[in-house]
Amino acid sequence: MKTRDRITQGALELFNEHGEPNITTNHIAAHLEISPGNLYYHFRNKEQIIDSIFDAYANDLKYSFSPKANYSSEELLTYLDAIFMLMWRYRFFYANLPDILSRDEHLQEKYLQAQEVSHQNIVTLLESFRHTGLLSLGDKEMQGLANTLKLVISCWVAYQTVQAPKARITKSVVYQGVLQVLSIMKPLTTGLGKQRVIELESHYSDQVQQDLV
């Protein structure tokens, strides 16, 4: 692995484990057993490292998680798992989002672009539910639901950190976010859709319990 990629990966691990505000470039260099000068050869400061990590996140969101028109139960489960594991992989960013964006205007612009991709993905996913008879909503209600789901997904980790500032963000916290999304959708589904949601709730409840063991 190239040194630049090692720095990005190492920083991501440290940010996730200890919180981005608590990690300096010296911490990252020590973690990778390289000199600070070597790190600064590739990145001038921590903000550039965060920017590089965000580019990887945006790329994953844009090219790896585009929903399709129809899903089997297994495919839907795989898609939801992938989306929320993306949250897990980049959880430091979700946990400290306002502060990170306030320090970098260019990154905030890129974040808004990524949010538009996320919104379109959610709309496409909901339209696939409507197409397969799992959801029965008009276009206006669909847009409102998409906005609500995007808000929950974007803010779930940050909300949890506010509720318990010193608590670690674990996979069970992320899976609880999935359950929150499903609880919002459940009253809006058809009979068939409600059964699908119940199956998904059972799966993610099991995931939460397994992570707590």
C-alpha cells in the first residue's frame, strides 16, 4: 500500500476509535511508525487528510450503493446492510459533522453534493418499494419521506453521541439507526410491505443483540 493510502487508512482508524478532535497528525504518524515530515510530504495538515477520507466516502456512496428498480428480500437486506456499514466505516465523520464542515468550506460543498446523491438513492429505493407494491404514497409524500429518512441517516450517529457524549459508537448503535428508519417506514407500507419490514426488523434486532453480547 502506498504511503498516502496508509496515512488515509490509519487516520480513519484513529478518528473512528478515538474521535477526530482527539487525534493530531503526530498521532497518525506515530500510529503508522513514520516521521511527521513523511506525513507532511503527502498532506499539509489534518484537514487535507479528512478531505481525502471524505472523497473515498463520496466515491463509495456514488458508485457502490446505487439502488435499482426491484429488490428481492435478500437483495434489500444486502443493500441496507451495505449502506449502514458505510456509516460504520466512516462513523467519525457522522459523529462530528457540524464541527468538521465548519472548518472547511470546500468540504462542506462536497458534502452537500454527496447528500444530493444520497437523497436520489433514497428516492430510487422508495420508488422501487412503490413499484413492487410495498409502499403506497403519492409523489409529494414520497419526497417528504425521503427527506425524513435522509435526515435520520445523516444525523443518527451525531444524535447518539449527544445523548451519551463519552459512549463509544458501536455497530449496535448503527443497527439501531436501521431500526429507526424501518419504524418510520412501517406505518406507511402496504400489508405486504409491513410484512417485509417486520422481517427486516427481526434481522436487525438480532444484529443489535449479537453486538451487545
